[in-house]
Amino acid sequence: MASEARHRRRIRFLKRVGLYAGLVVVVVGFAFPFYWMLTTSIKTRIETINPAKWIFSPTLENLVFVFTKRNFLMYLKNSLLTVASTTLLSLVLALPAAYAFARFRFKGKENLAFTVLSLRMLPAMCVVLPYFLLGRFIGILDTSLILIIVYMSFNIPFAIWMLRGFIEDIPIEIEEAAWLDGCTLTRSLFKLIIPLIGPGVAATAIFIVIQSWNEFALALFLTSFQARTLPTMSTMFLSVTGIVWGEMASVGVLTTLPVLVFSLIIQKYMIRGLTFGAIKG
Amino acid sequence: MRKPRRGSYWTSRGYLLRFLLPSMIVLFVIVIVPMVFLWYVSLTNYDLGKGWDQRHFAGLSNFLMLFKGEDRDFWPAVLTTLIFLACTVTLEFIIGLAVAMLFNRTIAGKAVWMAFLIIPLTITPAVIGLMWKLMYNTEYGVLNFLLNFINLKINWLGPRSALLSIIMVDVWQWTPFVALMLYAGLQAISTEPYESAVVDGASSLQIFRFITLPLLRPMIVVAVLLRSIDALRIFDTVYVLTKGGPGNITELLSLHIYRVGFEHTGWIGRSSAVAIVLLIMATIITTIFMRVVNITRPAAIANRIEENTSGFGSAA
């Protein structure tokens, strides 16, 4: 009897070991490429082409080079301007619409809501052609303005759906009770709803920041020099021969670090954001 | 504006228009108008090399050119796109389910483990391309360095394995998404059906097949459809890794649009026709997705209070 109990304990122990071994495999698998880029960015030029070199003394020369010779600050400035404007404008336009979709009763509401959502699903390469031509006619190619406009085109639908979900989470009775006390609709929206969905608005804003910050295809074709954003810096490293791996990795690290920090803040809302509020998990 | 007579603001036309119209007008101008313009351009022979005035209305000839195979790379691009879609969605589902089930246990420090899943999801896709380019390099890449221990050397971005390599990157990037979704689904299943199954003497395989999978179905459907839409939309990582090459091995439809419209040729009219084909494919899957969401949404709203207190964030 005693040996059987010991046997069962051993099996349970082995199962635990197997579980954590599996977790380690998963985590290493998903984290390793980023780790490798991170270490490459602080290796010297010779070390970067020696994959056997796993232990080394870090250097900052690549990072410095990216700032001094690759004009990193100009790209950063453009990215910040584009992302901030897109986020602000998208939220201001989406919030009232989200409120209308969440609360009002009107004919064809769901159809309109789903039409709006479908705009979020358009492939970038379909959107880029008309924007390229129209931008050329109007003369706004290679400006931050055209990027802000085109980024709004997929972030407004996204924000409407996200915010609608957050508003629907709040019991409608709160507002109706406030009206009985003589509160108007506009007042209840600003004094009741917006403070209550504050975290939701913040999460939505961060998602918009990440999506616009990461956008590449539209930025690549709609800008050429002046309004280029950070992700387009990757095109500097496309030729196969003579790639400066260290600089390339530094650009990658500098571009992704802010996004990684932001994504950890909204970890709780990840599923919600990636499914446009369709699943609240 | 005064409170409308009798009861509710919720049916007030004036308030509704004030809230809804601004964003709807903006969306109409910045999305619908350009998309209508795309349809128009796809019916012309507009060429970037010549002036806009030189264009002619070409009817459906751009589309006929595609379907009759005069554009030799069109059907291969469609095929590559479908292969890419099928492979990535299948692999992401299988691995994602495995990861979700792994996480669906009592684990010390679960939130920390799960944070690592977020990395691939939010990194700039163009940078993901760079990152893998670094690792895929035949001579200096870390993957071949590791494979060297078993005497293997793969030309990752060469003609034979390039398609597989871009599939692998997409699987790396998006499996965590499927995993997180299915994990949320698993967490939402109550323990009751499991308990009665155990009482009835069901094997763990039977439990998985007849209880877990059916209850996960809504999550699986949404995840698979969203991944399918994104598989059609992908551009960044593939552009950075291969630009559709070598030859046209990794030329997905989105990259075919780029090659016909922007690189070398500048045939915007023909490129727009390819874009319309891609648009229609994406719209079909999007429509299915929205049907599904439309069915599950009312139930989700009814359960909102319950759902708010469960889920990945608080469970972790």
C-alpha cells in the first residue's frame, strides 16, 4: 500500500515537472527571437556575424550610430506626430458614435455597426492604391496628414466597437435613474459614463497607439522621405549582402520597446482588443 | 436640446444624429469614397508612367486578363495565398490549442508566464521581419548555427523553403493570439460537465472530444475566421523577408498588388483589379465572421456581468 502511494506521488511530481518543462519550451520559443535581436543590437560588428558568440561584453555603438547616422530622431518625430494625432482624432470621433450604438434604439443599427466593423478588415494593400492616387491629386503624399487620415480609417471603426463594448458593460439603469433626478443626456454622458469607462477609453487609446505605431505598408507607399515613420526604417536593411546586423537590430529594438511596454499595460484587455470587443475574455 | 417627451432619450432622432453623424460622415469620406475610386481605377488602363489624362476606360479587360491567365503570376499568387492561409490557420489552431491547454492548469506565477505570449502579438510586424531575417541568414543566422549540431544546413529564404519560412514566422507571431483566445474559452467552461463525465467513467480523450471541443467551438470559430482574414491581409513581414521572392515563391496576392502596381511596372489599373479580387476574398470571410459575431453578441451582452469578473486578466 505504501509503495502504491509513493508511486502515485511520483507520477504527480513527474506531471508537474512535465508541465513546467512545457511552459519553459513555450516561453523560450516565443521570446527567443526578441532576445536574439536584443543581444544582436549590443554586439560589435564582428560578433554579430558569429552566431556562436552567446556571451560577450555589450557595446552601445550600434545604438549611437542609429541616432547619429540613420536620422532616427526624424523618424521618431514623424511617428509621434502621426500616432498622437490619429489617436486623439479617432477617440473624439468614435466616442459619441460608440455611445449611440450602445444606447440608442434605431432602425438598421446592427447592420450599420457591422458595416463600420467591416471597414476595419480592409487589406492595407487594397486601401493603399486609391490613397496613393488621391493623395497625389491633392498633393498630400509624403505628409503626416495623409497617414493620419488613412490611419483614422481603420482606427475609428475599431474604437467605435471597443468603446461600445465598454459602454454596454455599464448598466443602463444608472443613466435612467439620473434622468429622473433631472440630469440631461449630455450631462449623464460626461459626468457618469465617461468617468466610468475611463479604463476602457485608456485601453482603446493604447490599442490605437500600437496599431498606428506598427503600421508599415501604408507608410511605405504613401510617404517617401519627409513623413516616414519608424517601421519604414526596416527597408534600409533589405539587401541581402552587406547588412549591418547590429544597426538593424538596434532599429528593431528601439521601435518595439515602447509598444512592448504599452502592451503589458493593457495585457488584461488583449483578447478584447484583438477581437474588436467581440470577445470580452 | 430638451428631453424628448415621454420617457427616453434612446429614441430621440436629434441626439442620435448629433452623436452618430460626425464619425459616419468622416468614415464615408475617408473610406467609402477611396474604395469606390479603387473600383473605378480597376476598370481603366491607368499607368503610373503616363499621365492621368492618358487613361482609358477599359471595362472588365483587367479582370479578364487576370482570369484568363495572361498575367502569369496571378493564379500562382491566388494558390500561394490559399496555401499560406490553410497552413498558418491550421498550425496556429493546433499549437494554440496545445498551449491553451497547457496554461489551463494551476501554475505558479501564471501572469508572468503569460506575459511572454504578448511579445509576438504586439511587436511591429516589419521588425518581426527583420528579426527573423537575422535568424534565417544561411551563413550567420542562429537557426543554422543550432541546426549545425545535427549536421543540417537550410537555405531558409531560398526557393525550396521560403514559403515554409514565412509560414513559420506567421505561426510564431499569431499562435499566442489563438492560445489566449482558447485559454479564455477554457476558463469560461464550468467544471460541472467534467465532473459528471468523470463519474460516468469517460476517458480523457473522450472528455476532450465530446466536452472540451464542443464547448470551445464559438471561440474556435471566431479565432479561425479572424486569422483567415489576417492571412489575406498580411504584407509587412513577407515584404521585409522576401518581397515575394525568390521568383514568385512567396508572392501572396497582397505582394502581387505591390509588384504590378509599384515595382518596375506601375500598372495601377491592373494592380487595382488584383486588389479588387483580394477585397472580395476578404469581404467573404469578413461577412461570415460578422454573421457569427452577430449570433453570439446578444448572449455575450446578457452575460456581461459574469464575464467581466472572469477571463484572462483576473484569472492570471
